[in-house]
Amino acid sequence: MKSPPLRVPALALAALLCACSSSGSGTPPPDAAATGTGTLPVVVLPPADASVSAPDASADAAADSGADPDGGADPDGGTKRLPFTEAHQACCAPRAEKHAALEAECAAGKAERCAEAAADFKSGCGAPLDPDRASALMDRGCALGHEPTCTADLAEGIGYGTDNATLRNLCAKTKVMGCYQLALSMSRYESPLHVLNLYKTACDGGDARACFALASEQPTLAERASVAVLSRREIIDLNVRGCTLDPIECRRQVGAPGSGPWARPENKDILAPMLPVLLAGHEKRCEKECDCPSGDVAIWAASVEPERARRYAEKACALHRDCLPLAELLEKGVGGAVDLPRAISIYEPLCPGDSSACDHLAAMFEEGRGKDKDPEAARRRAEEACPLVKDFAYPTATILPQSRVNGTLAACARVARYREEGFGGPKDPKGAYQVYYYYCGTAEGVSLCKKRIALGRSLGYP
């Protein structure tokens, strides 16, 4: 996800950059050999007028218009947060009792209390969810001279609206802030050493994003720069460090369970040590802040610590109604006993609307798990799981753009099979062919091409 546009209090900027104003671009980032792996040479930052790649203008336009460039994704990497539950309110009750005192102490000049009160407004735990009020409190804390408040507020404002000279000076002054963003703006072909050194500096300073970027990009950049490539062990350590520094960023990196590069067998050795750290970080946040984000962390972690993963899924469901991961664990009996009736009770309210929940129901009704076999109900749920089939049934001649198709491959493949076989309703080979035709053209649906060809021949299609 791209960073938000710049919103930097003047006091915070002045506090951090005043020491750099008399020294041009400031001190270069530290020697990599003195801070860890020893594989990266010292790189002097380019002068302020150096040519660098321009930021993506479309990101700024989207931010200015209020659009979410990720299409509605939650900052924590999951779906939009649902309304707080009674369990969440009960968990936050002790913080709510202390909140008024925090605001009073902030108003009386205790700067560190401003940050604590702001955290309540940011999370909606202990105070109503109010980002503007949180920002005002952070600004007051900074104005009172609390440097951690200034730096935290400034870090949140660094984004694509920040010019490279400012990023360069911030990086030189703080050895963390601005370094990652500056690396993103640089050419991987013209300045591989600069990019590597900036990532290393930011990672050593505690920026999890830089640790993940260094782990993923270092082999390619190192070859271009003719320096040593990190070992597999060093890459694993960088990813684990990133998860330790920021569990939420770690969740963004691993993505949805069962998909993306982390689901590939060749990356299993990298992913495995990340998962316990990912789960531990989310457990800590859940306990201390009554915030259990991204319940599907439990699905990832279930492969290494199933009992802990199930307990976390229970908390995420209770506090945030993020219950689909819990239903999957209940259905499979991961981390505890199988509980099919409870799994169905979680899936049912989510369908229609959630393709995965509908597909789970279709499979259970087809196989008679949790209730008697019900082919008609299975087909109905399967149709609800695949919007392509529900909203644009054959014989429409228009092939839909990918953005209009929200059903999972498994859900839509099930619909095609039901239509082709006549399971739970009349046979509809043309309707089945359309599903095969569409998904055969996607990267994930290559396996359906053979079915499309065979069915097309039986229908007399070329």
C-alpha cells in the first residue's frame, strides 16, 4: 500500500531537520559493514539536485480525491473493520476509565500523556474512533517538546508528497525515517548500491518495510552492484526481524493464506519461522490493545502452532466479528475438536456476500457434512459464491474484466461442475462453458482450460 500524502507539523520537521540545514544533504547513512552483514559498501547519498525517478502521480490524484488506491483494503491488510462488538467494548472499558485523566494531563502540559490519549482515538479503544482528534493531540504533544511524539507524527506523514531533499535529510538525521521512501524513488538500474544501503540503514533503524524490501530485492540488486548476495539464512533473518518489528506489516507481506509467493513450496523455509513471530505480535496487540486484526493470521499460523492459532481466531471473532478464519479451523478440526454445526452457523450469515463462506457451505451441503446432503442448497450457495455466474450468466457475449469477478477460482469451478453435471438443478453445459472460458484466461485458472476444450467440442464450438 502506498503511503499517505504528507501531513507534517512544522515543529516536528524543524526539530528533526534544523541540525541538517547548515550541512547540505547531511551525514550519509552509516557504513553497512559496521551495522550488520558486512556485505554492503559505504554509499554517499547523491546531492540534492540529483535526478531520481518521479513519484507515481496517480497515487497523489487518488489520495486527493479520497479514493483508496487499494480498492478498499484495510490498512491492516485484511477487510474493512466491522463495527465494534460488546466484547470489544468490555475489553476496552479499563482504558475508557483512564482516558479522561489522560486528556486532562495532556491539557496540563504533560506531553507524553498526549500520545497515550491520541492512541485511544486512533484505535477506538478507550475513546470514540476519531483520527482528527488523535492528530490534534499528537501535534500538542510535539509542541510541548515530546520528541517521540514529534517523530511518530512525522513518520506517519512521510509519503509520496514528500520531496526527495526532505527525505534525504531525514534519513541522514534519523537513520530511519525517509530512508525507505527515498530508496523507493531511486532507479534500481542506475543506483543499486544506493538502494541497498538505504534499505539497510532503515531496517537497522527499525523500519520493517525496509527489512522485507532488503530481503526480497537484495539478490537482484547485489548482482547489479557486483557485491555479495545474502545467504538464505540472512534472508530468513531479515524477514523474521521485519515480523518482530511490525506484525501488521508482516501480515501485509505474507498476504492471504494459500495464495501469493509465500504459499509456494520453495518459500516454506522462509515462511515457517515468520509465522510464530507473526502470531505472537498479533496476540500481544490483542491482549494490550483489545485489537485482534486480520483473523486469517490464525490460518497461516495454524500450520506451526494450531492450538494458539485457534485461540487467536476465537478472540478475533469475539472482538471484531472477523469469524471466517475461526469457521475454517472449526470445520477442519485444527487446534481443537471439529465443530461442523458451529462452522455452518458462522458461514450462513456471511453468504451471500463472502465468496469463500458460500463455497464452504456448498461443499458441506454437497458432501453432507454438518447436515444432511442437500444438492439444491449446495448449488444455490455455489451460485452465490461466484458473481460471474450469478450476475452475468451465459449467453452474454461480453467477457468481463477481472475487476468485476469476485468469486474465487474454487467457487466458480464448483459452479461449472454443477452446471455441467446437472447437480442440484438442470444441466446447463453452455453456462458451464462460460465459466471455463473466462477462468481459462486467468493466471490461476489454467487448469480449467482442458475442461473448456472438452466441453466446447461436445457443444460444437471451435
